[in-house]
Amino acid sequence: MPGLAEQLCFTVAATGSYEAAAGGSKWGVPVDDSKLRVLGQRIGAQAEGQARERLATPAQEREPQRTATPLDVLMVDGWQVRQRGEGWGKRKTSKSRVEWHELKFEFSCPTL
């Protein structure tokens, strides 16, 4: 049956155990859980080999003929500063004595 191995591996992955996949007999073929384990090990070894082959070759650029683009550099640094609130210096107040505000320092470099 073509594709039966793929269906069985999918069932093992979906159910999470060889025993549950074997007990279901969803594809009309009686299968033992030990045979599913052997099948899973074999297919897993093939997949690992394919992954190693893909990782052995470096990725190729899609457009290697493109020239480098000039970049602008913008660096932003921000921090919280403590400032006097409306209730600062008063003995009794319902307003906040201290307020925190964000302060940002920004600069940019022109394109060379």
C-alpha cells in the first residue's frame, strides 16, 4: 500500500505513543506497536540524514549580484527620569510628589 508508512508515522506522532497508534488500527491494517517503533526509528534516521545534508551546504544568496546599500545609523537610548510632581514640597497633598518621565537621547549619522 503506497503511503501506508507515512500514514502510520503520522498516527504515531498524532497519538503520542506506539501502543495507542497500534491499538487504533485506523488504516485497516493490523500493526504491532514494536513494528511501529522500528518504522519510526527508520523514518527518523532518514529525516535526520536529510537535515544533515541540508545543513552541510551553506545557504545561497538569491540575488548575489546586488550591490551593498548605504545605511543610516540611528541609535536611541532612553531612560526614566524623576521629576517634581504637582504635590512636591507640600506637607499634605493628594497629588503625586514625584513623577517619572521617559527621556530619550537620539542621534543619527549621515550616509557616507
